[in-house]
Amino acid sequence: MDAVGNRTISDLLDEQALCHGHRVAVVHEYQNGGASQLSFIQLRDAAQSVAAGLQARGVKPGDRVFVFMGNTAEYVPLWMGLMLAGAVIVAGNIYLTAPEVAYQLAHCQPALVVVEPEHEALIRDVCAGMDQAPEMVRIPRGSLGPQGLSCELAGAPDTFQPPMLGSDNLAQILYTSGTSARPKGVMLTQANLLWCGQAGAANSGLSRVDRVFNNKPLFHANCQETVLSCLTAGATAVIGERYSASRYLRQLIEHRITVCSLSGMLCRTLLNQPPSPFDTAHQVRYAGYAINISEAEIEAFIQRFRIPLRNGYGQSESMLYITLQSHSSPSTYPSIGRPTPDREVFLVNDDNQPVGVGEVGEIVVRGQPGRTLTLGYYQDPAATKAAFDGGWLHTGDLGYQDAKGNFFFFGRKKEVIKRAGENISAAEVEEALMGHPDVRDVAVVGIPDPVRDQSVKAFIVLHSERLEDVAAIKAYCATKLAYFKVPEHVEFMAELPRNASGKVLKRALLGA
């Protein structure tokens, strides 16, 4: 038996309510600046109220419940309550279109859909086209008070009858972004989520004095990891409704944040804000971020805000981090760090054979499905079998390793451009182009070439009023990249096509 044991989320809530009582577990801040909070006891009681309400509606262990809500104060107790009742939360992305929602509902066949009124019309339209539409429950914003939820899903906490659950019970389905095909439903058990919290708390050195800020969506693994890690460590999770560059520093200061979660886009937009005396008036000891930021941007960000950046790499399938830079050692950028404790990470070629130091290979992870790795893909045994080919989880990402064991991200396996015998990382070319002062957004792809197999093409969005100058773009790249990596084709666009998660739809760029 591993460190999770045969425990469940219900056990974790009970343990932390006993250990931390009336200390604040979760703070939610709305876009208008209003905030609400729940203590560890209140979170446990609110979750039990939700579980009781679900049981009163006939929701049984194993039933899927599709949740279509943004970062509202009601989300965390709803998420926890669903798992207490043994239901399987299907976390819907509120930026999906009606056809995308229709696919997920048809695929997971939920017994219930929970929606905030802002998105009710879309769900009703989708359900109207279904042969057997699920029941729908509305949870308005403002339904959460000191005594828990006050909405049609709430029940009396003392009427909750804990079902017979173990750590191996399915708890959640997270759909992948689907940039190149239909999204797959990543299955995560109660053990997966408990392990995520334990690993996150340990990897980040969290304690009860920490206050961790995240304003990424709660229907994504990143923000969920923040909640689970804080809950495990007895720290406070502060969740913002959505990101605002103009308010971000104020949020860090007012909420006394010690750790926060950033991304390349967040770092860039914060740097674009006017300098302020408040830039360094925070208590943040470090920020986690992921891959897509240049060394020049890191240097400028750290110099201005005095926030060390800690690179990492993970997936929903591994819930969450696979590699991380140490928060207590010097940065090894552009490395994505070394394997987190209890992870075995390898690089393999197309024959599943390990590659040597400095050689590019696919990143694969050894672990136990349903505990340290996903149980598999919902209703997709073929994709599950392919993902675990050879006994490892295949990430679909490429990387290489130095002699000290640091990993470096090379790009998506399907996005490596093969030009005249050279392997070119589309991500590397994109990073170089993003350093050009005229470039606001970019995507790089390989297109067929009758002589060289593929050639490099860049789709570029310029800042407003900047001139389209292909020669200047190529000349700039030639100062940053080897000659064979410089884009041979450049196309300017008003915007790049993106999916609901913000990822570029490269198939659309290729006309697929």
C-alpha cells in the first residue's frame, strides 16, 4: 500500500477539519473585488450538504455529473460534495462551443448537469437536441454563505449517508483540449486526487502559514492541484475568478500571498503594466510557471517584481507534475527540472528504447494507473492501451536530458518539423519569434516540401500598427536560430485560431 492508503476525499476533509478547524481553507475573490471564504470545518460541512442534496436527487456512486461553471465560490464545495457522494465530476470548460459540449455530454452520459445561470441557455440548447437529456440544476452565484450552499442542490449535512467508497473509486473525468482530434476523457480516481495533493504539498514545501493564489480555471488540473495541495498541507487556497493584469499585484498584496501560479502570458502582460511602487510590496517567495517564456522575459520579470520563477512540466494524465525545478535551489532554466519525488521519468525512441544524454526522445512516466497516473481514457480502451504502450505513460511530448539529470522540453511529438534530416522544435522557433518586439502571437508548423520533406512556416500576429515585413522577421530569426530553423514561409494573420483552452488549432492553420 502506498502513502494514500485506502482513503478518500471524505477522509481528507474530515482529517483537516479536525486538524485545522476554523482556520481559513479557501478564499474566493470575484472580479468586482468581493470575496468569500470557508474554514476547513465549513468546507467539510458544505461538501456534505451537497452530497446530501445529490443523494436526495437519486445520484448514485459512479454516476457522472457534468459541471459547467466558472470560478465561483460555489465550485470547490460542489466539487468536494460530488466526490463525497461517490459521483464522478465531469469538469466542463465554460468556453466550449455548443457542438463541443454536445460531444462531451453524449460521450459521458451524465445523470445530472450542474450549471451557473450565466451558461444555462447554452446547456438548454444542447440538451434540447439530445434523445435522453440529463436533469439540470442551477447554482447561482451568491449561493454560498457561512452555513453552506443555499440552492436547489443543498441538503441537510446530517442527512448525508456516506457511501461505501475506496481510494480506487473513479472521482473525476477531465477532457483533454482536443487540438488535433476529439478530446479524450482522462479518468482520475480518489487516490489520484489525494496523491496529487500530497505530492503538490511536498514538492512546494507548503505549510499552514502559506497562502497560495491561483486564478486559472477550476475545471483545469492546474488550479485543482492548488486546492488539493493546500487542503493537504493545511494552507489557504486563494482562488480568483479570472486573471486581470491591472489587479494582479493588488491581489497578491491584499491576500498576503506566499506562492502563486503564473504562465508565459501572465508574465508578459504583467511586464506590460506601468511600473508601480507596489511591484515588490508582496510576500511571494516563488511562482510556478510552465515552459513558454524566454530567458530575457524571466530576467526582466524577476528584476522588476522580485518573484523567483520555478519551471515545471505536467499533464492531467499524471495529476499533475512530472518534473519541477527545485524551489530551494538556483534556477536551471530552460530546464523543466528533474523528476518529482516518487516519479520515474524516461526518454525513449519510437521503439520504446531509452535514448542517451542529449538525445531527443518522448517523455514517458512509470507509475501505477489509478493512483499515481490516470486510470485511462473514459470509454476509449484503444487510446488507453496506446498511452500505456510498454508499461509507461506516453506523454506525447519530446525532451532531452543533460548529464545532471535535468530535463528540457523539445515540443509536442506531432509538432516536430523534419527538414532535410534535421529535427526542428516548433516550440523553439515560436519562442524565438515571440522575442521580436513587433510580434504579439505566433504559431509555427511544418508544411510539405518536395525536396526537404518539410519546411518551416510561421503564422504571425503583429501588435497594432506594426508593418508586415517578412524580410525583417527572417533576418531577426537568423540572429537567434540555426539557419535550418529559420522560417522559410511567413503568413500574417489578425488572430490565431484557438480552442476553448486557448491552445492554437494548428490543424486549422494547415487547412485540415
